[in-house]
Amino acid sequence: MADALVSIVLERLASVLEQQVTLVVGVGSEVDNLKSTLQSIRAVLADAEKRQFSEELVKVWLERLKDISYQMDDVVDGWNTALLKLQIAAENPCIPKLKISSCLPSPCVCFKQVLLRCDIGIKIKDIRKQLDAIANERNQFNFVSSSTIQQPHRRMTSSVIDVSQFCGRDADIDVIIDKLLGGSCQESSSLYIISIVGMGGIGKTTLAQLAYNDDRVKAYFHERMWVCVSDPFDPVTISRAILEALQKESCGFHELEDVQQKICTLIAEKKFLLVLDDVWTENYELWEQVESSLKGGAPGSRILVTTRKDDVSTMMGTTYKHPLRELSEGQCWSLFSNIAFCGRSREKVEELENIGRKIADKCRGLPLAAKVLGSLMRLKDNKEDWESILNNEIWQLDVIEKHLSTPLLLSYYDLSPAVKRCFSYCAVFPKDQIISKDRLIKLWMANSYLNSRGSIEMEKTGGDYFEDLVSRSLFQDFRRDNEGNIISCKMHDIVHDLAQSLTKNECFILEFDDEKEVRMASSFQKARHATLIITPWAGFPSTIHNLKYLHTLFVGRVVNLNTTAQPPPNLFKHLVCLRALDLSGHRLIVELPRNLGKLIHLRFLNLSNNLMRGELPETICDLYNLQTLILSDLLIKLPQGMRKLINLRHLEWEGSRVLMLPKGIGRLTSLRTLTEFRIIGVCKIGELKNLNSLRGGLVISRIDNVKDAEEAGEAELKNKKHLHHLELMGFGWLGSAASKGVAEALQPHQNLKSLKISYYSAATEFPSWIAASSLAQLKKLQIMHCVQVTYLPPLGELPLLESLIIEHMKRLKYVGGEFLGSSTTAFPKLKHLRFNEMEEWEKWEVKEEDEEGRSVMPCLHSLTIYKCLKLESLPERLLQITPLQKVIILLSPTLQDRYHKVRGNDRSKISHIREVWC
């Protein structure tokens, strides 16, 4: 954590040298000395971070180092921001007096730059003195450098287990044993590997021990071997351990070749079970050296792996992965009570049970925590002692920190410094909060945790870090989108406790009522990241400005009944170090203070879901570092100076309000996200021309305000290769030719995956680019309110199309072979097809001559017909040759009569379909 912070500062110091701050006498050497001192400190940080949990003085030293690192970051970021401000002022034609010629700098600007260099020079000298003192103090701790530091002690395991202390995994053990004893005749020659994956302390080893010692398993396998792998993964050591388990005696061989030849001999034609417990390595080359000697066993042989990392499971070529989840509340209570109440009288159990259940709840289904807390409570006889444990935070208990922290800290130590920082930051979220992946990555970015790696986007780096934490089971309870991508997660309470213990004086969750208001001023003054939860009837805490070093401030979404709970007007005058400010959901905030522009470091601002109306203050345009701006759904206009926010990457809002974009929005070439581009007022479609970094989805609306095809072509949508979802809407009643021409000019890049065209009202035919050659990657297509079009294009030629929705085509009467196109397979990937409110549609045919010799919709799963009043029948051939599983016919009387369950003449033609709504 400290390592990552120091790394950020080192990068920033390098940038200071590049920007010629050395013109101030002596400052260059000060910066060089700072870098040298930080680099020497960084070399021992790995040792310091491990020792902080057992040595209080080391912990204090690290906190001082982090504090001075934050100070350095603020100073250097302030310098960079001041230079950026001068650059933007020089380039902005609205401020001619500061405009700088490319050949001759303005004397005014040059003078300001000199003042800036003097200012940073003074601050760097002061920081240098503080850092020197910290560097000198490290000598008393005798830290060792990262190159010589010993690996942390890792628990050794064996196959021996006390079954009497086991409970709550019956379903899991049944699945594992079923996989171990499964049939062998159909198996290939490759190894059959079962991986149990889960967070530290979840019970992976216990489950493996239970399976290993099951009588059915003992009888099934000729040989059973248990090897505790841990880290580092050494092929020679592991192979020797396998051989010793086979021979039941010490191994006399020392060379890998000799060891593995002997293993091959001993397992030849035998069914064996090998348990590899606690595997950490993701290096396939190391695993391959062990794997090669294990392929000579008989069919039915199994390798059972336990790991806390998904990537390990994948690397090893797992046949079946078993994610291990938390115990249920009842199972956790059983495990805890079996240990805590062992040997107690019934009366004592009854006295302590209610408190005990609350203590067990602290474990949140983690078996190791239940065991550790159960063992602790077993030694406590008094009710007062039990209540004391109940009222303590779990990581404040020495016995918990000693026994429970070890397995979780191993996962933490295994992270890279940058990912450690990202993990620790999550302590700022309240327990059990749903954490949006997208929001989290943007917050990491705002705090400079995602250093750019060459041409790799910061957002991509953040996604990689997130997946790293997922693969190590440090996140859980995932929600996914339709394509299976994770969109949100939670942290287990005990993992959250670990993150909080790592950021004890940095991250806080503060719940305010009127009573706590006074105490807050003297506490948390060094806090860097905070969430405020304001209880009903409490006012916005006026002393919040005392947290003047905050980098992150969230205002929690509590229903507030106090109409005076507005932020104090001078709030932003004091919180000048903020990088991230989230006021979302605070419904009583109706306007932002005008001094918002003083937050020069701000990179993330979330104003969604509140009551701010009208227009943002112009001072928001002074936030030159702003990367993410999420707006209230009641805002209707953005300030004119938005063009100055050249670092803005994400401009987002929700709701149906008209948001007017200002002239010059096209200068924001760093934009990756733009919710909607509404062509209205001074905002012309040509502003899109240089926004080629846009990615994800984009809605272009009010296209009726585009004059002609030439103007539409200025958007150059064909160059926006990162856009995957596009909606074109509001063509209005342009003339037919004009509307068609504009649509032709809006051809997207061929990478597009989803397209929606709506209110294409005047044209009688679709643009020619709705074809396989132009939209080869398209998976989803929606066509709505194209009221003058009389026929459908050959959509069957789109090779990857999976979902097709066609609505409100009022003049369409016939659908036939032209819809299928001429490809060998029509609609080769289509799964879902829906027609809505096609008022004049009468006939749909798939003629035998159209279908002969080729496949039609071979993947079709569902067909929906809604409010197609005149449609006479469904294509008989289509019903016969597609694998339809679901047909829905609603408000379409002719069809409903034809296919009615009782009286329908053609009911037999759909009787083979599993689910019919008619």
C-alpha cells in the first residue's frame, strides 16, 4: 500500500523534472534528492508492511511515510495543474490577453511560471526535510530490502482431519466425491483435474480433507497422495513430496529426472488421487514440469487442487471448478456453537446463546472465523466477557488478528503494490455495499492508482486489477450483464475488515447525527478517504471542512428529512485536496456552491440522482483535471466553458431531460463516454468528428436538425472503432431523399455490435450499410418507427446477429425471401426474433424454394408476435426447421385463433414447441 503510494509520487517527481522546474536555483537537486531518498525507502517497504502488524512503531513510521507521500502528491499535482491552467488559458481564444504565440511567450505567462517554480521550490524543500527525518528513523528498525526479504510463513497442511468438528458442507462434499468417483470409460488421456476455489479461510482444505478420507474414495483409488504446495512452487520439491507419499518413506533422489521416472513407474496403470493443497503459482511452465509425470495413471485418476485464485484453476487446465461459498447463517452458528459451548452446562448455554448468535453473525459465513471466535469464546465464562467481544470490531481482537489475519494477509501480500493500493481503497465503502465495477475503476483512476502502461488505457488497467482481485476471491456476490461481464460486486465483511485495518488512519466511514457533530472536529483530521452517512433529521456536518486533507468524499444515500441539510457554502473552500466527490442520491442538494472551482485536484464528480436543476455553475469549467462527470437527470444545459475540460474522459447522465451540449464539445478529445449527443442549438453534429476515443455506447438524437448528408458526414462515425453500441433517433420528417442521405452518411465502424434506428420517419428504404459487409460484428438490431419503409433489407445475411426487434413499421405488408437474403445460411446465429405493432403486416413467407439447400435460423430460440392485427399465419417451414423453444403471440387475433390451444386449426403445427403463449 505504502509502496504503491511512493511509486505514484516518484512518477510525479519525474514529471516535475521534465517540466523544467529546475530553472529555480537548487530545486533540481532537491527533487533529485527526494527521488533518491524515496527509492531507498521503497526498497525496504515490503519488509515494513509485513512487520507493521506485529510492531506498533513500524506501523507509526509507515503512517508518517504515507502522510508525507500524500503531501508530495498534492504539491506536485498542484504544480501540474497550474501549468495546465496556463496552457488552457493560452489556447482559449475567449481570453486573448493570455494567448501565447507559438514563437514568443507572453511576459505575463512567463512571470507566472517563474512564480510557480518558486512556490513549488519552497514546498519541495520543506517536504525534503520531513522525508529526511523519516529516512533516518528507518535505520532503527533494521529493515531488509525486498531482494532479501523472507516469504511470510505459510501454514502447512496434511490429510488428517477431525471429522467431529466438521459441519455444513454436505452438498459440497457430495459434489466433489461424485466428481472423484465419476465414470472413466469416456475420459480422454489428459488429466482430470478438480479445483476447489475460494477466499482464504473459506474451508477449501477442510473440504479436500473430507473427500480424501471418505471411505468410498479410499476404496476406489489404488493410490492416494496429499501434497501441501503453498508458495514458492518448486517442481523438484513437489515431485519429491509426491514420490514420498507413494513410497511411504523418504525420497533418496535429488534430481527431477530420477524422481519423476520413479513416479511414472509407481503410478503406471493405477488409479490415483493426488491432492495439491494451496496452489498459488500461475506459471504454466512450472506446473508442466510436475504434470508431465502424472499422465501414466489408469483412467479414473484424479488431481484435486485447492486454490484461492481463479487464474490458477485455469492455468492448470481444470476439468471441473468448484467455487466454495460461505456457510449459511445456520451452518455458521452450528460450527461456532459446537466449539464455543463444548462442555458447558445447559443453563450456561441458554444464558449465552443470544449473545453467541450475534457473535457468530460477525463471521459472515467464514468457517475459519467461526472456528477462531468459537475457540476464543470457549475460554470465556462470564456474560460480560462475551458482550465485550460482541462490541469489539473483529480486527481489534488480538487473537483474531493473529489467527485470522494470516490466511487473508497471504492473499494481500501476493498482490502487486498497485493492486494492493486499489484493494485497500475499498475500505472507504460501507460494509455490504454493492460496489459498481465501473465506478470503482473511475475512482481508482481519480486517485492516480492506474498509471498508464504505454498505449494501454487506464480503464483497461483498472479492469485488469479488478479481475485480479476477483480471481483471488477478494470480491464476491457478483452481478453480471447479459454477456456475462461483471458489473458489480461486494466484499465479504471480514475481507472488508482487513482493508480497514490496512487503512486505519486513512479511510473512514462516518455516521453523523447532531451528537457526534462536535467530536468530529478533533478526530480523523488526517483522513484521506471518507464516506459520510447523515442520519435522518441531522444537518450536513458543518465541521466537515476540518477534514482538509481528504482525497475522496462520498455522501451516503440516507433519506434525509432535514430541509437544512445543505452543504455549507464554504465547503469547497477548505476541501481543496479532493480527487473524488460523490454527492449522488443526496436529494436535498439543489445547487452547487460557486467556489467549486477551487477543487483543482478533482478528477471524479458524481451529481446524479439529486435535485440540481437548470445549468451547472461556470466555475466547474476550472476543474482542469476532471476525468469523470456524472450529472443530475434534472440538468438541461452545460456551461459554455466545457471545452476547457481537456482531461474529461467520461460525461454521463441518466433520465429523459433535454441536455444541451455547448459549442466546442468536440475539443474534448479525451472523451471515452458520452451518454447522448443531442443535435440542438449551437451543438452541431460535426463536433463528433474528433471524438474518436468514444467507446461503449452512444445515442445520437434530433438528427432532423442535420441539414444534409454532407453535414452528417462530418461526424465521421466510420472512424469510431471503439463504439460498440449505437442508437440513431429522431430523423423527423426530413424529405425522403434527405433522410436516406443523412442515414447513409452516418455509417458506423464495422466493429459495431448493437444498433438501434428509431423514428426514421420519412425515408422509404434503409441505408445500404445495413448489410453483412458493413456490420459483420453486429449481434443486436432494433428497428422502430420506420413508418414509410415498405420492405425489410436482407438482414438474414448478418453473420453474428443474435437478437432482432422490429416495431411500428406501419406500411410493411409482406415479409419474404428478401428478408432472408442470399447467404447459404440465413440468420445463422439468431436466437430471439420479435415483431411489435406491425399494423398492416399481412403475410410472412419462407418459401420452400427460398429455403431449399440452405439453413434458416438454425439457432432460433424464441419468437414473439405482438399486436400484429392482420398477420394471417406463421411460416410453416420456419416452424418445422428451427429449434424454437418459445412462441409468444399477443393481441394478434387472427394468429391467436389459428393457433389456439383448443379451437385452433393449426395448433398441431406448434404443438412440438415447449412453451407457447397464445
